[in-house]
Amino acid sequence: MSMNRNLRSLVEAAEGKSMLDAYLRDVNKNMIDADLRGVNLRNAKLSFARLISADLSGADLLGANLEGANLSAAYMSDANLRGATLTGANFDNANLNGADFSKARNLDQAIMPKGYRLVKE
């Protein structure tokens, strides 16, 4: 079983809880190209995680800490980032179509894709 499948299974089982946090510490938060479509990462501690080119489409990142995380070229369409901490998060070249940044903290300090305009409701 690949690391990607193991990670997805663990994330689905952990539902964003401490088991996931422990696993992320063990893999040094290196999740390049990870398949995390639609998973529950609510309140996950993902500061400084390497999620380059990861598929987080439809993922629930409500309240997650993404401080300093590298999400460049990540696919994040329809991801829920409500209330997430985004200080220094790198979304360069990420697909953010339909992503919800409502009440996200420090969004102005995140690196967004060139030309990206946040639509305010």
C-alpha cells in the first residue's frame, strides 16, 4: 500500500483528531502530491506542512492551522478554509475555485496565486 493510500486512510479514520496530528509529526508534514480529496482536516495542525501539488478538493480545513504551509500548485477547489490560520501560507499557482476563506485569519499575509481576487460576500 502506498504512503498516499495510508495517509488517506489514516486521515479518514482520524477525522482531524490527535491521531492525524501524531502521524503528521512522524512524516515531518511532507505530503507532496497527497490525495486528500474531501477529507476532514478540521482544526488540524498543518503549520509548515509541505502540501505541494496535493489534491485537497472539497477538503474540510475549518479552523486548521496552515501557518507557513506550502500549498503551491495544490488543487483546492471547493475546500473549506473558514477560520483557518493562513499567516505565510503559500498558495502560489494553486487552484482555489470555490474555496471558502470566510473568517480566515491573516489571509492578507498569505501568498496567493498571481491575479487571484478574493470575492467578498
